[in-house]
Amino acid sequence: MQKTAEDYTKNIPHLPGVYLMRDTAANIIYVGKAKDLKNRITSYFHSDTNSKSSSIITAMKTINYILCSSEREALILERDLIKKIQPHFNAMWKDDKSYPFIKLTVNEDFPRLIMSRKMLNDGALYFGPYPQVTYIKKLIFWLNKIFKIRPCKLSFSQKEQPDSAKVKSCLYYHTHLCYGPCMGHITSADYKNNLKALELFLKGKFRSLESVWEKQMKHASAKQQYEKAKELRDRLFAIRSMAERVSVSRIELEELNQYILKTDALLELKEKLRLKQLPNVMECFDISNTSGTNPVGSMVQFVNGKPNKSGYKRFKIQTVNQINDFAMIKEVVFRRYSSIIRKNEKFPDLIIIDGGKGQLAYAEQALNEIGIYIPLISLAKQEEEIFIMGKSASVKLPANSQALRVLQAIRDEAHRFAITYHKLLRSKEFIKS
């Protein structure tokens, strides 16, 4: 029976990522990225019969996808995969275009600021690469005006000036947008000295400027000076995109399977645990103490099946005075999600407790006292049983299950993080004594 659009898209989430379309021989014929995977892939099935999308659907047999933390991350991964695999239907990307750099030609007597697709060994300074081409072009235009950098393509030096007849009517000079180095109105040393602030700017020293522009933009908007507000908004977008400098990860083809396996593992977890949505953000808790001394709790966070170390948390146990792992789990779970409510942050898609039914029950008590519901499970080490909140029977996944491996990875990471913190506190106590 021929698959329908629903068959292909029913388990695809409304999340950013990269999708890979394969033919009957499992060859990747198209790689794409999307802010919303489900909406983007669904759109292929509603395209015009003469369109490129229709041709892809006709040749396609299966779809894989890789979840990403943002559309920007998806864009980077998509480009890398396209260059590596060269899929048949990605002809538009086969020119091997790369992210642009901002190039300051300090190797010239009178440097220029231009956009370059390649970093050459030519003595110039390169900044980047940057993903937001449109805003970088606008930024270069604006920087040329502010720092009075010559925007012309004339080739000359301090010793060899161009014919004065060709430059005396230069609009940039007469409108005070350029110092007029082509007419000998500024020395090379003074011209370059004026560009020191620009170098600092391009190296990322622009936070104070960002704050000033933001205030000016809000003021202009309040005064209904919308053109000025739009210009300031574009400047902010430009420097913020500079802050998000691209670090292209060169993914090997064998790594691609690992990305896909992680996504498949999340899908398996959703099905086996009967979750309403993919557990893209998972948080796991563990307790560490030795003979009741310096008890601590840890929480690690996985996003799209990978550790997100910026989301890790450590807890000194405050309310439990005896060895009681159950009560300690309750304390750290309560503190974590009470804090999320106070800070108005997002809850995870799944909470995992390192332990069995007892730890699970106390974690559930914490959620009930806070008055929230988040899917909650525990993973017991001995038999690798999964206990699910609200269900008496445990779930056991096959030893080769990718879903189980993801749960084991986050459980083991929580355990490692807890022990590391516990050892740190013990060593500090030893030094004091």
C-alpha cells in the first residue's frame, strides 16, 4: 500500500531541525532545514505537481530528521551535510558557497571594509564568518559611513595618488562620508589610527553600543520616528548576528547516523512512555552522600538527546538531616521546579529520577505540592526498569534499545555530576579541618 502524507508526517514534531529524504535504495536525495519540521515536510505533499517539491516526493521513499536547538543550528548542519553528501535535488547548494567574512584591508595604505567569501593569506584582517548575510551587508554600509572608510574600489597608495581630475568631484568626500585620502587630505598613519576603534568593534567590543542603540530605537519608536527606529533595529540585528559567529562543525557521514539514532530514540521514548510530545528537553536528578556527610543533589539537562551543560544544576541538601535519599530527591525536585515557576521559565518535557519506586514517589510528592504536572519516570540501575508516575507496572526496554541508551546516558551523567560535586565539598571540608 502506498504511503500517505499522514504516514510520513504523523511522528514528526513541530520543532527546528534538518530532514533527509531517501530513495528506494536508501540514498539521500535531498537535505533541507526547517524552523518547524512538521509544517515544512507536510508542505511537500501539497505542492504543485510540476514543482521541484513534487519531483522530490515522487523519488522519495523514507524521511529521517535530526532535531536542532534552533533554526540557525539547523542551517549550519544542513549546509555541512549538503556539501558532504551532494544530494541530487540540492543543486542550488552545489556551488559550495560559504559564510561571508568581514574583511578589513589593513595591508593597504588606506584600508577598505568589504565582504569576502574566502579568507586569504593576503595580510588583511578577517572577522567572522557570519550567517546573516543581509544584515552584515547593511552593517558594512553603516560602518563605512560612521568611520568614514573609503567605499571606492580605487587602487592607490600614499605615494601613488590617482589622477586628481578623476577624484576631485567624489561625492563621498564632498558629503563628508570619506576623509579624501585619494586627494591627499589625510595621511595613511592618521587614516589607520582612526580605524583602531573599528577593529575593537569588529572584535566584539560593542556591548555598550548595543545598549545605546536599543534605547535610541525605543525613543524613536515612541516619538513615531519609524524610519529612524527601523535603521536602529537593523543595526542591532547586525551586531547581534556578529555575536553569533558561525562555528561550522564538520560532520562526518558516520556521525550522521548517530544524529538520526538520537532522534529515533526520542521518538521511541515518546511511544513507549506514552508521552504527549517528544522529550526534547529532559532533566535527570541524582543524590550523592557518604555516611550522611555533605549530601548533595545534581540535575543534568539533555536537549535533543545531547548534554546541555549550561542547564546543569547543583544542590546542597538543606532540609534533610539524616541519610534519606527519598526525602533528598523530594527536596531538590521541589527546589528546581519552584525556581522555574518564580523565574517564569519553561518546564522540561520529561523528568528522570535515578532510582526506583521510592524515589519516584517522593519526586511525585514534590510536583504535587508545587501544583504542577510534568511527565516523570525513574530508572532503577539493577534491572534497568523504568517506573512511570501513575502506573504500577514497570517498563523494560531491550538492551539494544536506543531509547534505553539515552536514558542510561542522562542517568549516568547525573550520577557523575553529583559525585563530582560531593567530592568537591568533601575536599573543601578536609582543607578547613
